[in-house]
Amino acid sequence: MSAVAIRGVSLDLDDTLWPIWPTIQRAEAALDAYLRQHAPRVQAEWPIERLRALRDEVADRHPELAHDYTAQRRITLRHILELETEVDLLVEGAFNAFYHARNEVTFYPDAVPALNWLAERFPLVSLTNGNADLDRVGLGHYFRARVGAREVGHAKPHRAIFDVAAESLDLPHAAIAHVGDDPTLDVLGALEAGMFAVWLNRDGKPWPHADQPHLEIQSLADLCNYLATPQDKDAS
């Protein structure tokens, strides 16, 4: 597929527009601070690493919630706070402390310039398995639509979430470039859905699958260069 056939762009969020692990570490620290203040006995019993392990156990025990990180987090918090008084208030406060920090992200340097360029030329849809709030993050105005695994009920690479993204832009799958960092969730999912699959490989990793992405890039600036028309290039 040539670049001129692309009429819309779908973008993953975590590890595509910002690195997720530093964000999660800050969110875990914010949650720990909340528990230290409001439930010190629980905080002493459940330090960050042990609480992280419990969150993973909850995910394993609830495969039906694989698409819903928010529900997994709330179940985890209710488990550790169940013996406290005012459990509901504590769970809500603890989750809010975590979620507020989870949306305080540090963008990759190429993210905002690329979004500015792309949004002037294409309708954009975010397509994520995570639970970031684009308005809180500060990028909501770039996107015509937002598609999340929690709302759809299926996570990438399931075909359904890519179908919803295509419907949200009112475009055929083949006219949409999906851009993401994960070879399986993003690239294979997009390939199987019939989209133009773009692998954002910031770290120069080897490709792990037999099926190849349509395009491999090292930065979002590379994507803009690929999609640029002759008129764009003449103007630069």
C-alpha cells in the first residue's frame, strides 16, 4: 500500500507516545503515599513490589478482565483494604491517587510535533489496551475518536477493537495506518484486521514474527516523512 492510500491514522498510546514504565512507577509511588497516610497498616503489609505482584495475580485469576486494567486495579485495592473501615472510600481514594499519577506522562520528544503534523492532515484515533485519559494527559484535542479495550470488551490484537477504530473514522480498514510499538498486539493485530501496519521500533529490536509489518520506523518523525506528500516536501 502506498502512502497516498492512507486516509486515517490509528495510534497506540503507552510506549508509543510516552514511555509507560516510568509512568507506572510514579503512579505506584503515589498509591503507596496515599496508603501510608490513610491506611498505614495496609501500606506496611503491602509495599510496592508485593502489591505489584498481587496485581499480577489478580490479572491471572481474572482472564475475563484481561481488557480492563481499571477493574483489575480496583479488585486489587479492595483485597488489601477489605478489613479497613470505610472500605469503599479508601478504595476510591487509593485508585484516584494512582490514576491521577498514571496520567502524568512524559511524552517522547517526537510525539507532540508528530501529532501536530498528523492531525492537520488525517483524522486520528487512539487505540489502546491501557486506561490513560487523553484529556488528562493533554492530547485529547488531537484525536477525532478514542477506542479503548475496556470500552470495547476486547483487547488488541483482537479484531473487534480494530473494527471499532475503523468505524470511528468511517474509513475502510485498508485506508488506516495503525502505529504501535508492540509486534504482536499492534502489528499482527493490524495486519490481521487489514490495516496498514506500522511498527514503531524505537530501540532497534529484531522483528520476532514471520509476518512482516508494512512499515518499520524508529520515530514518529519517520512516519510523518513517509506520509508526506510532494507538496509537504516542497513546503519544508
